[in-house]
Amino acid sequence: MKINQNYLNLQESYLFRTIAQKVNAYKAEHPEADIIRFGIGDVTRPLAPAVVEAMGKAVREMGDAATFRGYDDGGVGYDFLREAIAGYYAARGVDVGADEIIVSDGAKSDVGNILDIFGSGAAAVVPDPVYPVYVDTNIMAGNKIIYAGGNESNGFLPPPPSSEAADIIYICSPNNPTGAVYSREGLAAWVDYALRSGAVILFDAAYEAFITDPGLPRSIFEIEGARRCAVEICSFSKLAGFTGVRCGYSVVPRELVSADGHPLFELWKRRQTTKFNGVSYITQRGAEAALSPEGLAQCRENIAYYRENARITGSALSKLGIEYFGGVNAPYIWLRCPDGMDSWEYFDKLLGEKNVVGTPGGGFGENGKHFFRLTAFGSRENVVRAMERIGG
Ligand code: PLP
């Protein structure tokens, strides 16, 4: 048989699998250890009551012949949810049409799957450090990766590269893992660069709900010209705790066409309706409820809870004299490993001495090698206990 040789260029193991293996090995040797896990950025708060109620109602509809539903015909999401998402943007003054939205089972799928429509051998600009899925999916697709370096001097918000022409540009703001958020001017520079080089921006807004500073953009479509060069990918995972429910969406503006005149929305819709049969009706009703005034207020209570975790973590680190970024408009705290340690060394030390698991910055790119990510998604009790242990 013939395999996709690009897969052989992938690093042996995905970051979170390596962490899990290390933790499991430690657990096997120390079965009594009470390990606090801040490794994977998973949420811990339960679904909002409005979501639970809507999903329960949808289950009952599915159990009644009169209201039962099978395949979602269009395969791009029910109108009720696409309209609710358009309304979510409109409330922020961003004009997005319901017919520009495609509902999916999450941002991770969209980030990876959308590469199908660009073909192989594209030049992809990827920030370093960033969510590792961008790198791996481009390796799988046989694309060339051009890194845009984030570091302390640019606040982990890399500007566009000066020379190389790009086909695809990834922007993640608020950033995973650094918690850094682009200003309007910062994003405008990327939009200009994309328009100049004829590239498409894939804007990952998975953490937009954590932005509370009204001066910071929550959508790329707040930037002039973005409708001609950007796709926005977003998720209910962090807004509404849907990491286990699974629902996301992409916004592809009508104006976005390839150099040879093909509307990207149509290509992406063709891809999705060919390889994906849509998100469950029950899930889509839950997502709709998350965007209702009541649902949003409940989701924001959970976000406020995580933000307080971030504040507690940040103030404990400051007391310890550990320098960090993020943690204000984002659920991630990005700290410099103490004593010049490498991030995996610090991981082993925290696991072994404090029984606390975080995420080594090196797993997010070369520029993360001396940094470490803590998430604010844990329970309050665990955040407090972990910070006491780290400080002790
Ligand atoms: N994009 C970023 C930047 C993320 O950090 C994550 C998950 O941690 C995702 C996408 C995945 O989101 P989803 O759960 O919708 O697949």
C-alpha cells in the first residue's frame, strides 16, 4: 500500500500524549501521589443550566415521532444556530451573515480540515509558539512552514514576516499558549500583509470570550479589509464548556475568493458536506441556548470563575518573583521557567517535587523552550493548592 509520506515527517508524539505518558509513568511508580493536572487546557465547570435544559428538550423531541430529526439536510448547521451565531457577532457590532457560517464539531477539526481546500505545497505562516495543531496539520498536508517568532520583545505577538510570500497565515488571538492578544493595529498589519501577498488568514478565535478589555478585537472582522482575506474559526469549547459536547463554527465571508475567482465558502462547504455529516441536533440546540441572553450570562459566570483562577495564579507567581505573560484577557499563564531551566526539565521538576502538571512551552515551538503554560481552567481548590505547592 501507499501511505502519505508527509506523516513520516511528524514528530513522534503529540504534546499532550507525551505529557500523559510521563504522568502515567510517574503514577505507576508513585501510586499514592495526589497529582494536580494543569496540562491539557480542558475546562472543568459544568454546562450552563440553559444549555442543559435545551439539550434535554432536544432529546425529548428526538424521542417523539412527530418531532424526530435525522440528518441535518444542508450539512452546514441548522438555520437557528447559524442565525444565533450571526446575532452573537451583531451584538459586538460585527456584520456576519448566517449564510457565511458553517457549523462543525469543533475548532480543531476546522483548523485541520480546511487545509483540504488549499491543496498541497502551500507556504503557511505559523506563529511560534502556538497551538501545535497548526504545525502538525501543515506537515500532514505537505506544506512549507514559515515561522513568525513570538518572543518577549514583541510581547509574543509576532508581526508579519518582511519578505517571504505566504499562502496561508495562522493567527491565534488570544493566543494559546502565551495568553497574548493582538491589538487592532497589530491585526491590521497582518490583514495588510495578507492582502498584499494574496494569502488567506485563518483566524483562530477559540478564546475570544476571555477578552474583557473593550479596546481589544475579538474578531478579525473588526479589522478593515479582513472580509477579503480571512476565515474565522471559533468554538463553543471555551465559551460554553463544550469540550466534551463538541461544537464549533467557521465564518467565511462572501468577498473571500481565490486568485482565480473561486469563493472559499463554496469550496469549504463542498468539503464539509462531502466528508462530514453535520453536528447533532441536540448539540446544536445546546449551542443555540449558550448564545441566548440567559445562556450567555451563565457562560460568563464560568468565564469569570476561570479569570479569577488566572488572577490568583498570576499574583502567586508575582510573589514568587516568577515572570509571566497572559492571564488577563486569556485563560493561560505563560511563565518563564525559573533558574534558566528548559521547559521539560521544569515539567519533570514540578511533577516530581510538587506533583503539579503543567505544559512545557517547548511543546508549542522553539520559542517556548524556556517557558511553561499554566491553565486557569482548573477548579478553584486545585488552583489554590497548586500555587501553595509551587510556592512551598
Ligand atoms: N484552537 C485553539 C487555539 C485551542 O487552544 C483549542 C483547544 O484547546 C482548539 C482550537 C480546539 O477547540 P475545539 O475544542 O473546538 O476543537
